[in-house]
Amino acid sequence: MAFSSRLLSKSKQIQFCGSQITFQQTHAIPARCFAKQADRPALKGDEMLKGIFLEVKNKFETAMGILRKEKITIDPEDPAAVAQYAKVMKTVREKADLFSESQRIQFTIQSRTQDIPDARSYLLTLKEIRIKYEGLTDELGAEAMMFDALEKVEKELKKPLMRNDKKGMAVLMAEFDKINKKLGIRKEDLPKYEEQLELKIAKAQLEELKKDTLEAMETQKKREEFKDEQMVDPKSLDIRNFI
């Protein structure tokens, strides 16, 4: 149930980002997204590799520095522990200049669609992103509605809708607004969707961490010197002692 609701949150993110944020040729991507791909001087060979290595190294060291200080409780069933973990990971992303899940979705859409000239190809690419990159089903039924809206607009225009057709795009965006309203997706609720998604991701990651911890203890217990040791509850462990 938690996994399906997580997918629903991601579906809402993709639906809203696709129909409202990045459909037009001029993309309204937050400044932070551009900061992560700021223009850099042209580099060659070893200089480029060195630059990439140092950037990754700095991000890793920043993340590890935070994880060495912050308390993380491996208890995916405790809402407080999940919220704390989500808070820590948000701090890691902000300090290490990494994408949040919603920013990653926005960036994927923007980078994959920026050179697409027509609305239909855009929607087809959005569908590809949903299936290939996000592994999502269209639980909301939004995709079919968006294609129906495009069919309606192109029928009125009597030609394919190009993304630089301001008048035609305005009509299509109005149709998308109706779809979002019907599905209960509101622009002002986007931060709420993002928060819900981050909490669901945090819970899933804690579940995976708990699983890995139990498996590691089971493996260790099979060794002769540890066969009489009692397994501890993962939530009693302090991750900072293992970093």
C-alpha cells in the first residue's frame, strides 16, 4: 500500500510538472536546477576527469560529514524516525547540492524535451519518461486525458500543434488546467506532494537499510566466533558508529 501511494505521489509530480511547468519552450525550472549545471569553462582530457572527481569527492565528503553528526534511527515503522531521516537526507541534498526527487523529475523532463518542437512528441516523450525512467503506471488516467485534450485542440486547429504556437498552446494549457482540477491536482498543493513523496522515499530507504542490517547480522552470526551472540534490534544501532 505504501509503495502504491508513493507511485501515486510521483505520478502527480510528473503530471503537474509535465503539463504545467515544462510544456512550454521557455521552461520555468527553479534556479537551483540551473545551478547544478552552470556553465563551465571548456576542459580537456585529464582536467575534465580531475574536475569531475573533485566535484564527486566534495559532495561525498559533505554528505558523510552530515551523516557522522546526525542521529538516524533504523525504524521504518516509527513516523518520527522516518521524519528525522527525511530531514537528514534533505540537509544532505541541500549542503551537497543534490537533486530532490521532484527536482530530478523536473530536470529529466526539461532535459529530455527542451528540443522537441511539437506538442504530440512532447507528450509521447513524457510517456516514455513515466514508463522507462520512473517505472510508473498511469494510475490517475491523466495521460489519456492529456492526449484527448491534444486531439481536441489539433482538431480545432486542423493541424499539428507546435510548442511555439502561443495561441494554440494557451488553449491546450487551459484544457490541462481542467484535467488537473478534475484529478484534484492543484499548483498550491505541489509542496505537499513533494513532502509526501520524500517521506515515502525515506520510509522505503529505512526499510531497505533495516533489511540490509538484519542480513548482515545473520551472515555474521554464522561465523563460529559469533554463533552465541544475540542479534540486536536494528533501531538500537547508532549509524554514526559505523561511518
